[in-house]
Amino acid sequence: MDVDLLQLLETARDTAVSTGSLIRQKWNQPREIKSKGFRDVVTDTDMAAQKLITDAIRAQFPAHGFLTEEDDDDLPTDGPVIWVIDPVDGTTNFSREVPTFCVSIAAVSNTGRVLAGAVYDPMRQELFSAARGQGAWLSDQSGQRRPLAVSLVDEFSEALWALDWSRQQALRQSALAILNVLAPQVNDVRAIGAAALALSWLAAGRIDGYINFQLCPWDLAAASLLIHEAGGQLSHLDGQDWRYSTHDGGCVGSNGRLHKRILSQIIPISERSH
Ligand code: IPD
Ligand code: CA
Ligand code: CA
């Protein structure tokens, strides 16, 4: 494929950071919040952020396609590379002034390989990024960049796990079932409320595992590459290695050392929910 990975990476990074600045400017302003469905809201900032991202990428790569969380009929859907975008992951947090959310941008080949990705946390000004086969990095507020690596924790009793809630009632029951098994075994469990950011923290070794019973491709695309390049593992709920698809689905991620054990606990629960 005739694409320059590092050019994709640079575009993902620059666009994520400039979108983060826009979101920071909007942080202290009143939010326009609309319901999109059950337990699902969107704000004017999500829409403005998505427009900024897609305009910037289209200016640079006019032949590329898009898969975005917010509907936009003007965007092309096909191309040699598809940009998979969540302009604000953690909208409920953002809408309630909980300062934990991120921008997630991934460049995916039209054969479904995630090529480059960036996740930016506007409030902490942290940029997580990766290019396939080249590594993953965290750039902090001062601009210092270091490689990302998952934790070395290999005991459940030491593990800091995160789990986010699905919107659907039945899947919340599955989450409760795994919590019932997990919570007594691990050090602690968090609900971060921004899947892409939680998975970036997993890639950075800040947490050791992550579970979500239902996510969309834009929640996972960029972060999946961070985890892969940082030495972690990401699976579908049936235990298969995670592969990009345009379908929704759950995921379980870990530092790799805890993976077999969490899969043995989650697969039976996930099977019961089908
Ligand atoms: C949501 C967040 C949340 C997860 C939901 C996602 P959004 O994304 O990532 O942590 O549990 O399933 O939909 O709607 O804030 O972009
Ligand atoms: Ca999301
Ligand atoms: Ca979103």
C-alpha cells in the first residue's frame, strides 16, 4: 500500500492536539446537550470537534474515507485509508464537567489494519500515539516524549482494573457478573467513562486491564494500536485477538500477563449473555 505511515501518524497527532485546544476553550462555556438515545448524549463541542478533525484530514488527504461517531453525510466513506474518529470519547463526563475524556483518531487501511493512531487528553495535555510496527509514545504537557509500555503486574491481587458500563440493561448485568468475580480478586476497579482514554492508560502501564461489553469501532481503533505497540493484549469477548471491524462489540484488554486468567473468567459470562 502506497501510504506513508509517519505522515498518517503526524496528521493524527497534530489534529488530535489542535482539537484538544478547541475542547479546552469550550470547557468553561455553557454546553448545548442533546439526547441521541438511551443514556447517550451529544454536545455542540462533539460536533465542532468532529468538523475540525474531518476538515483538517480532508485538506491533507482528499482521497481518504471516514467513519465518524457523529453523522455527517458529506463525508466520503471509502478510500485507501479510512479515518476512524471519536471527536469526544467520554461525552457524558465532558457534559457533566468531569474532566476525563479524550479525542481519538485512527488511520485504518481499507483491509482493516490500524496503521496509525492518536488519543489526546485535552485536560492533562497528554498525547498517546502509535504507528504500526514503529512503537507507541506518550508526549506530556512539556512536549517530552517517551515510549509507552504496559505494566509488569502479573498477580491479580496487585492489579488495578477498569471497567466501563454499557448503555444496554442486559450488558450491565454481564458487567455486574464479571465485577462480582473480579472485584474480590484484584487490588481495585475503576470506571473511567472514556474507553479510549482508559485503554491508553492501559498502554501506559497506569492500569493493568480493561473490560467493556459494548464498544464502537471509533472507541477502539486508535487505542488498539497503542496497546499492541506497547506490548499488551486486546481481545474480543470470545477470546479471539481483537481485529478492527465496523461492527460494535465488547473487548477485554490487559498487559498480557493477566490475559489468560481474565479470559477464562469473562468468556463464560459473555457466552451466557448471548
Ligand atoms: C463512551 C465511552 C464510555 C463507554 C461507552 C462509550 P462516548 O463513548 O467510551 O466509556 O462505556 O460505551 O460509548 O459516547 O462518550 O463517545
Ligand atoms: Ca466513544
Ligand atoms: Ca464520542
